[in-house]
Amino acid sequence: MAIFGTIIIRLFVQNTSASWRWTYYIGIILNAISIPLYYVCYHPPTYKMLHAKGRHLSKWKMVDILGTFMFTLGLLMFLLGLSWGGSIYPWKSGMVIGFMVAGFVILVGFVFWEIFGVCHYPLVPMRLFRNRGFVGMIVCGGVAFMVFFALTLLFPVQLTIMYAKSNLDIGWKSCIGELTFLRTIPPSLDLYG
């Protein structure tokens, strides 16, 4: 579905009365099938099985609540500033600049809290960033998903604007972006085999 989703949805848009709503109907159908399967097939261990020692409240005391709050608030404010800039408010607007600066400052405070704060289980253990393999994997994954989202979101829009001949033609050309991304994955990862 990931590769040929663009052509399938464009066929639904062209040939059914529900049109683009089929993108949601397919999700509803798949979820309706998967919920009973989860209930029948998935039996994870209970909380008592995993945590035989210790009481319930003692586990909540170890959660990094301040770090979670700072990360969520900082990221939310920064991304709101980015999304408002140039569309709802001008980039020079105090609302956009204030949200972006405040979000960035809160995220920097979050990093300092994670490094110097006293918490049993930090939200992001900073010791992970001393591992070069972990950092390399994060950087490679970030770059790969930048390419992925460019090919899945921007490429079909670009095709529609520049080469809008027919709905199906754009759908088939959009599939090329998905196939190109899959070819960039090294065979050593063996994601599908």
C-alpha cells in the first residue's frame, strides 16, 4: 500500500462517489480487522508480572515528569512558531518570534535538565549521545526520512502543478518517488526480508 497508495487513492477519487474519503475508509476497515486480532493474538505480561517488587506509586516517582513537560511544551511552541510564520502571521511578527524563541529556550533548558537534573529514568538519557554508532544511526535515519517525506509529500504536488495531464498519470508518476526511496535502503538492513 505504501508504494502504490497514490495510484489506488487516485483511482478511488476518480471512480467512486466517496472520492477522497476512501483514504479514511481504508484505515477504518484495517483498524476494524486489527482490533479483534490484537484481542485474540496479543497477550503481553501484566503490570504485576513485570513489576513483582515495589509498589505502584514508587514507579511513578521515578518518571521524568518535568523533562516530559519541558520537551512537549518546548517542541510544541517551536513548531507552532514555525507553522504560523509566513502563513498566519508574518515572519517578523512578535507572535512567531516569541513562540520560536520561547520554544528554543525551553528545549535548551530541557537538555540541561536531562544532563544535570536528578531523575532515575530521564526521558532522553544523554549517555546515549556518547555512542558514535547511535548518533550515526539517528543522523542517517533523519536524512533518510527527509528524503522520504520530500518524495511522498512534495513530489506529487510538484507533479500536479508542473505536469497535470491526468489524475492517473500523476498517480503513476508519484509511485516513482516511493520506489526510488526503497532503492536507497542498503540491502544489509534487510527491512522486508
